[in-house]
Amino acid sequence: TTQAAVELKVLIEQMREQVQNIE
């Protein structure tokens, strides 16, 4: 579903931000 894809995209973006903060 489109909604699920959007939610996944948001989660991935949040994870990327956390990884950048760790580095």
C-alpha cells in the first residue's frame, strides 16, 4: 500500500539521521 511505503520511507530517513549523528 502507498501508506506503508511512506511509513517505511520515514523510518529509513530517521535511521539515516541517527547513523549520521553517531558518526
